[in-house]
Amino acid sequence: MNILGIMSGTSLDGLDLTICSFWESGKKWIFRIHAAETIQYTEEWIRKLQSAPHLSGIDLLYLHQEYGQFIADNARFFIQSSGLKVDLISSHGHTVFHQPEAGFTMQAGDPQVIASLTGITTAGDFRKTDVLLGGQGAPLVTVGDQYLFGEYDFCLNLGGFANISYISDEKRLARDVCPVNIILNQLAGELDLPYDRNGFAGRSGNVSETLLGRLNSIGYYQTAGPGSLGREWLDYEFMPVIRDFNLPVTDILRTVYEHISLQIARQIRRGAKVLVTGGGAYNQFLVEKIREVSHGNIIIPSSDLIEYKEALIFAFLGLLRLHKRINCFASVTGASRDSCCGVIYRSF
């Protein structure tokens, strides 16, 4: 099967699309990426997705459908441009609400709209089942880490938030670590930069030991085991600490880089083989700091994996869901049991 995996991250870099195929070989799966592309969001779509948590119920439903149409339109064009036949679409959507402690999560981009407009069976709504089973509903990419990238000691994704997965006592464990691009981009915006290219702005600042201590003392970092982060946590737990300090933005940025590297280093064993993907892998200063503080064997793969590993893994999750196989580990999310997450939507 050719499967189109679609992912939109919290940092709003764009809509990632990749057409992949998979083969099973013993306990390992082999994959091939046939085509991949990122659709950059317009300013209008960035505004719509950023404001989504504050919409009325009826406006949120409209956005859910409208964004589903946006995904479908881009999926159709991408498929046509690739010249490939696609048997299944697997779409994560864009997270608007993620409050597993309250028992709910919501990703915009109605999969039924995608299935109906493309005429292709679509898998979506991957987080809900795990949350209803008492889990965090995240990170979900760990099944892919297990079966597609099992040769690495740790798989670290530097997206809107950092998440990491690894094997301990023959179980796959994982958690969201800390904010990365979602906060770095926000602070870069205060310097009229779209993002902090290679960490140049952050490198020019100075570490505030007081701010660093406050950030490292945030409650989430004192917990162990499964854990997931969302924009709500950033707005209500992380940003108020930063706003308590009247510092130059470059000093705040530099301190946040130090914070990120320290939190990630807490998760990594010295000398461990670490696969690093996500947009943050292109940030030279960030990778330099993680390597320096963690003493890990940091491995930066090809650009296809850096940019499209999450879309690739959501394609894989869709394949497992279609065949009714486990695609979410309770050891990762804290749910009451492993599960086969996601909903299959048929085209009319």
C-alpha cells in the first residue's frame, strides 16, 4: 500500500505530507518515502489556527470542516503531482485542545471531509481512544520509533515541543520533554524574526541564572513517567514565568536554549545513540547545546527524516489501524492498556 501521512505541528511551520510504503520483516518494519512536501501556512491560516482555542462552538466546528477541506485540497494536488496511487490517507490534524487530565483532546481537520473530498479512505482521530483509556494520548510516534527506528537508543523529536522515546526494561517509554520551536519562534517574533535561524539571536544573549532556575522548577519537570504538553500548558505555566522578568529578548532566548538543553540532557544517557529529527535539528546552536550538555552521540539524519519523520509515522499508525493492530503503547501514555487508536473514515 501507498499511504499518505499528514502532520501539522504546534509550531505552525506548515502542513507536512509524505507518501510512504512499508514492509514487515520479522520484528522490524522497512519503509520507503516516495514523495514529501511541506505546505507553508499563509498568515491567514496561522492566525486561524492560533486563535482556534478561543473560538465559539459554532466557529470551531466551521474551522474543523474548513481546515479538513484545506487538507483535502492539498492532499489531492500533492497526490496528482506525485503521479502515485494512494490507498490510504492518515491525518493527525492540528491540535486545538489537549487536556488529557480532563479527559479530552481535539484536533482540527475533519477526517470525514478529507475522505469525502479525496475519495480515499482516511484514518484520523488518533488521540481520543488513549485519552478515554486514561492515557495522555501522546506521544504517539513511539510505535514508529519502536518498529522503524529501533537501532537507536533514543529518538528525540525537536518540534513545537520536544518528545523523546527509548527502551527501558524491555518496554518502550516516552514523554514530552519541554517546549522548543513553539517558544523559540514566539520569542524570535518579538525580534521581528520568523524564527531564530541557527540560534544566532539566542547565541548573542546571556543566561539569566534566576530565570533558568525558575523555569527548571516548573511543576511538570518534577514529575516522572508519561507526560504530554500542549499550548494551554505553555500559556498558563511557562509564559507567566518568563513575563515575570524584564530582560532583553536575546537574554530570554539564550536562557530558554539553556533550559531546553538541560531538560533534554536529563532524559539521555551519556554516550547513548540519539536520533534527532524535527525542525529544531536544523538549529545549529540548539543541537550544539544538547550535544554539549547531554554528552550523547547525537545523530542528525537526512533532511527527509528530519522534516517528515512524524508524517511518516502517522502513515504507519494509519496502516496499523487499518489492519487492527496495536499502534499505541500504554507504557508510553499511561493508559489502562495498549490499544489500536484512530478512526477509519470511508469515502462516499
